[in-house]
Amino acid sequence: MRQKISDLDWPRILIGSILVTIVSIGLITLIITNYAFMLGFEARGAPDQAKIDRFAETIGPLFGPIFTILLTLVGAAWVARRAVASPVANGVAFGVVVAGMALVFVLVIKRAINFATLRAFVLTVIAGLLGGLVGCWLRSAKKE
């Protein structure tokens, strides 16, 4: 059976995608802020900005995609579980939207796309697919 794009739960997909992006960026910011506080307490004054910058340049590209992928899996399951029709398609759409938002964010910050960015894009879409399958399974388990 063919799925129409208009049959997807777009309000839930868009709101969930925005939340995943905000929470992912927020977690990275929280980690970097905690590191800066630790440096400040250690120095008993202003922390070394160069150390914070190096830490942020390491942590952001490493943990940003991981948080985005994990949150996409959870968000896609949430969207798929509540979808009226085709939960897996809703999960995939969720993954594509989150991956697209992350790609735009990387382009704005770095102004370049590399292999790691493309890998994160593909893994985020796969997380959406897996989340859709989990949501479908949760939905059918709830009915029983």
C-alpha cells in the first residue's frame, strides 16, 4: 500500500524534530558549561577560554551526533506509536526531518559538509526507521 506524504502526522513530526534538535544542542551546551565551571573552580577565578574552546571543538562533533541519533530513535518511536496510519513511515519522516535540521545546523556553523556529517545524516535517518519499527511494535503490543 502506498503512503501519501499528506497522511503523515506532520505537526507531531515537526514539533518532535525541533525538540530533539534543541535537547541535543542543550546537552552539548550543558556538558561544555559544566567543564567551564570545573575549570573556573580549579583556577579559583576565570577559566582558561582556550581550554574551553578546545574541549568544545572535541565534544561537539563527537557527542552531538550521538545525542541526536539516540533522541531521534526515541522521538520516532513516540511519533510512530501515536500515528494514525503507517507508523514506520512516520518514523522515517521524523528521522529525515531531524537529520535535515542537523545538516542545516552544521552548515551554518562549519559552512562545510564532511564524511562525518554525511554519516551522521544517514545514521539519524536509520534511527528514525528503527524508532518507527519500535513505535509500531509498541502500538501493536498495547492493543493486545
